[in-house]
Amino acid sequence: MRLDRLVKAIVDALEDIKGRDIVVLDVRRMTALFDKVVVVSGDSARQNKALANHVQDKVKALGVTVHGIEGTDSGEWVLLDLGAVVVHIMQPAIRQHYNLEELWGDAAAVPRRRAAGGAR
């Protein structure tokens, strides 16, 4: 599957469940482990779990393998490993504390509409 199509499916799934402040980072120049990092905020553990489940369902329907999922027990920070894309679903306080956008600071933040393959 093309990377842009996968990112679009992820962003669309996150928007379906009202994920907030979606950021897509292009990390290809920084690591060979994956190509994109998606960071999103959810307001509660329940919403974060719902976001993770919805993303899993959407990408599995496209034939994408979910390599791993962590953090569903607490729901404060859920990580989805989709191979070329890693998705971090975080409650706002956790997101602010770890500040992944700064950690990957040299990565180009891709405006989510462009990352999702253009305007609808």
C-alpha cells in the first residue's frame, strides 16, 4: 500500500472519532525504522482506546498488518505500530509532558490535509 494512502486512512479514522491536534511527522531522514509518526490527542482513556480500535479496523480493512499495540490497558498513551507508520494516541497532559513533536524536531511536520493526500 502506498504510504500516502495509509496516512490518509489513519488521519480519516482519527477524525471519525474526534481525535484532536493531529500531527503527521515525516521522519524518513531521521530513522530507518519507520517513515511517518502520527501524534493525536484524545480526551480520555476511553476515547484513546476507541481511536486505536478504529484505526486498527480501518487499516486492517485495507490489508495493512498491525505489528503491535501498546498502552490499551491504561489508555493514557496508546501506540500503534503499522510498520511504515507509528501512531501515538495520547491524553493532552501526557502529550505535553513527552512532547514528541519536539523530540522529532528535525522532522518535517506535514500539514495533515497534505499528508492525507490533499483537500477533500
